[in-house]
Amino acid sequence: MPLNLPPLCSLQTFVGITILLYVYLTLKSSITLHHNVIVHQETESSVLELSPYIHQYQYQYQQQQQHYDNIPIVNTGFVASTGNLSEDFEITWGEWHANIIDGGKMLTLALDQFSGSGFQSRREYLFGKIDMQMKLIPNNSAGTVTTYYLSSEGAAHDEIDFEFLGNVTGEPYTLHTNVYSQGKGSREKQFYLWFDPTADFHSYSILWNSERIVFLVDGTPIREFKNMESIGVPFPKDQPMRIYSSLWNADDWATQGGRVKTDWRSAPFVASYRNFTASACVWADGSSSCGAHDHENKNKWLTEGLDSKGLEKMKWVEDNYMTYNYCKDVYRFPKGLPKECTITPPLLA
């Protein structure tokens, strides 16, 4: 059967169209691939620019964890800190935003619009005197919250809180304190500080024994919460707690009631930690490293309280720097203030 070829002009048109279509598809594929590479590069560049901690310390963190995860947690007596933050703490979230540097002498937490970060102690404690030096986020820290606290686990947990609420440049941080016992908190007291906590490192301490909890800043007591179980007020004394710290975004409430939002142009926000010390009873395998008569020896903190000079310093802070006291908030407690607020003097709650 003879082939019915199309006329020459039609064949030439068909071939031309085919070539043009091939060229178009080739160019389109090349342009698309080039565009995707550019977009990927721009996206990756943006992520690296806005979150510099994501990739920089990933390998170092993994190596640290492989080494320190093998450190046994044992009762180590009363000096429950090693002097190496890598051995005392582990990064628990936002891994690429947290870093332990300078041979374990310093730890930093960072916050950007992708993630915050946090760490916890490798050991649990049941009573102790705990100190940490911190340097807070400088300049515009509005919307951020930097925490440093003790806490047990579960719905009926105990907790002793330091929380630092950021502010716009030139306005002071708010130091927020709280005590939870058996899952019940609502014992907030807030303070301004008498120094710039972003210019240098300052010490924030918790004294916790069976009789009282004392919050201290640079050795100055700012708050005491006494054991008042005798009048029916629960006190944290039965649950071992770990130390936690975190840096996170809370711009729905943290600064001026949520009116001022986080300015991500200032990210990453960085808080720094160093010189952790703990004279404490380490809890491991269901028992404490402290004995029944340890308070009679060198561990005076087991029964330590505030002397007249300490009470005088605390009153100075209360008179000049306290900005909120739940024991005076009659609008919040219309049916009556909490029991601990009814004793004399109420400021010791």
C-alpha cells in the first residue's frame, strides 16, 4: 500500500512545530530547575540568617550528648555541682538554639521565630542551696520570657519559680516569682531589679529546706515562703525536683499585659548562664544523699533562715522594688486572701 505522506508544506510545518515544542519544554525545565535552586538557596540563606544556631552547633551538641549521657547519676554528697555545665545539665529542647561553650563554663539559650530552647539538670534534688549567674537579653526583649526554676513532675507537682519578663529598650525587666505546692500555685510576687540585668552577670539563688524557701538576688533576699503546714498551707518538701531553664516567646501576656509584641527583627534573643553551684541533697534511686544529722555539721542551709540583717534587706526590696504581691490583691481573692497571707507579717508568705 502506498504511503499517504502529507504535502511538503504540511510536513515542514509539523517538523517546525515539533522542534519549537521541544525547545520550549527544554527551556521551561531548565528555568524551573534554576528557579527552584534559587528559591532553595534563598530559603536556606534566610533560615541561616534568622536562626544561626540551627546548624552551627549541631555536630558539637550530638557529640556532647553521646559523651554525657553515659555519666552515671549517683548520690554525690552535698556539693551537687561539678563545675562543668555539660555534666550538670542537658539540653532538652530547641537543641540547635542552645550551646554549652568554653569547656562547660558557660551555657547560652537562644530564641528566634522558629524556636526557643531549654535545659534541665541531670540530677534531682530534695532541698538545697542553688545558685546560678545569668545575663539576660539586652535591648528590646519585649515578649520574651527567660525562666530558671525548680520543679517536680505530674499534675500535683511542686515548683519554685524565677521568671524574667522582657521589656522594650529602656524599660525594666519584671522579675516574677511563684511557689507551687501539690499542683497549686497562684502565689505570685513581682519585682523590678535595682540594676541592669543585661549589662553583666548576676546571681539568682534559691534556698530550699524543710522550713522555708528564700529567693535571693546577688545574695540579697527578696522573698521568703515559710512552711505553714500547721495552718493548712501545703509546702514543697516531699517531691524531689530538677532545675529547669527556658527561653520562649510569650508576647500574648509577658510585656505590658500582651500589648507589646516580640520584635523578631531583633532575633536571635540570647540569655547566658555560668557559675552554677549547688550545695544540695541529691535524690537518686529513691533515697537522699543527706542524712538525718547533716544540719548539725557543715550543711547549715538545711535549717538556715533569715537573721535580722537578712529580714532588713528583704524589707528594703519589698518597700522599693516590689510591684505586685498576691497577698494584697483583694480583688483577685474576693472570698478572702490565702491563709498564708493572713498571718503577721503577711509579706513573709
